[in-house]
Amino acid sequence: MHEADDPNVVYPIAHDALTLDDLPHPRDPFDDVVRFAATFDGYAHFGMEMCGEMANRAHKQWLELGSVPGWLEGDLDRLRGCLYFEARRWIRLEREPDTRSLMYVHALIGAVGEVLEEREASAR
């Protein structure tokens, strides 16, 4: 996280400021995933209805394919929007995600990490 940040406040992180260090690790508590997801407001970016439709479609396809759908790959807006929606889903359900849902959430985070790795590699 960023040094000047208050640990009780979640600050937005623009795509160009996002680093691999910002991403939660799969063994981190789900609260860390929620905090990271909140650094991009998918509802503000896409609208609540469109964000939900996109996220539900992506989740359904992930369940069918076992991997992040191709139309999400490399698109930080869509990836982070879906992650935001998933975090909101579990907050509304007032419980931790089941194992399969947690695997999906971390697949989204992994896909974000791949975008960041590619960006860092091309900057060298």
C-alpha cells in the first residue's frame, strides 16, 4: 500500500498508478480483497446495472470455462469492475465467499497482475 495512506480509508488507485504490490495475495484475508476492489468504483465507471450484468456474465463464463473469459483479458476497466462487483456481492450477502467464488476472485486479481506484469515488462 501507499505509505501516506490512512489504513482506515480506501483510496482510489488509477490504473496507471496501480502496481503489483497493491494486489492482495491469495492467502490474505478476504477483507484485503474487498479493500483492493474498492480502489476502483465499478458502479461509478460502468453504472450499477451494466457493471452487474458484465460481472454476472463473466462469472458465469468462468464457471463454464474454468478461466477468465477472453473478453476480460488485458482490460483493467472490466477486470477491476468485475472484482468490485464480486466484493460488493459478498458484502451484501454478509458472508465470506465459498471456495469456488474465492478462486474466481483470485483469478480476476491474477488477470490484473498479468496486465501489470506486461506493462512493467514493456516499460523496460
